[in-house]
Amino acid sequence: MKTLPVLLAFMMLAACNEAPQDPAVTASPTPAPAPMPAPTSIMRPDMVAPVPSPLPLPPLNTTVRFDEASAKLSAAAIGKLEEILASLQIAEGAELYIGAHTDSAGTDAANLKVSRERGELVREWFVDNGIAAPRITMVAFGEQNPVEPNALPDGSPNEEGRRANRRVEVRVLTTPEDEAVPARETTLAEDLVAE
């Protein structure tokens, strides 16, 4: 008896699949799917990607050392100048600032003269190697701006400090914000030499 309800449910389900055919209702054929359009890019062809502006090159700084009372370029000094000459900054037209210095041995006038000779020597080297003279600014400082003490606390000469002070500093200025030479008044040593 339990099988009778199961059998009845089974027959009802089977009858659902057999719907009576009404000749008035005709099934329409299933339409064919529309063809898919060709894939397209989401990038607009009229848009050009912006090219990022290159970052400015950093300034270059180097120091050329000189022997005592000398205004001759050593092989090491020429090597440093050649590195600057081969730099991208120079290739892109950067300006040069040359600051020439001496130690404190000698008079102020003599030190200013020697520093000027050293600065002009470096400047002439750059001009001889293709840098236009208007791109170069040279300032002779004499003994004014030591990077090390010229004398020890007991007053004796500080040879290591003097050697560090006999120098020409070369700066390659790459942006307008790089200030070559701050505005300044002439020094006593410069006034004495000018007289």
C-alpha cells in the first residue's frame, strides 16, 4: 500500500512531460545567436600616453688639489677634469663654477695671485677641451675659505690642512636654483691686488 502513493506520484510527473499538442500554437524556431563583434581595445586610438619629463641631473662637484706654490695640473687633477668633461651634465650644456683657493703661506696678495692662476689654469683646460668660455665662471678666493686649519693650535704649520686648502673646486650647475657665486663684496686682498 505504501507503493501506491509513490506509483501515483511517479505517473503524475511522467504526465507533465507529455503536454497535449495544440495545432493552433506552433512553436517558433529559436533564433540563431547574433555574431559576436570583433574584440576591441579599451584604449582610445586618439589618446597618446604622456611622456614623463626627465628628472634634472644632479650638480657635480669635484676638487682638484695642487702642490705648494704650484699652478700645474697633475695627472690625477686632469683625470678629475676629464670625468667632468665626459659627464651628461656637460653634454646637456650645464654651466661651470670654478672657485680657486690657497693655503695661508705667503702674503694675501701672493695667495690671491696664485689662486687666480690655478683657477685660470682649470678654466683654460676646459676651454681648450671644448667648453665655451661664457659657460664658465671663475672666482679666486686666495686664502679666505680654508676647509682645514692652516696652523696647529701651537701656531706651527698644519701641513695636512694646508695641502687640503690648496685646491680648485669645480661645480657643474645643472638647474637655475644652483647658485654659482653668492653676491659678495670684494675682499681686502682683492682690493690690494687691484691697486
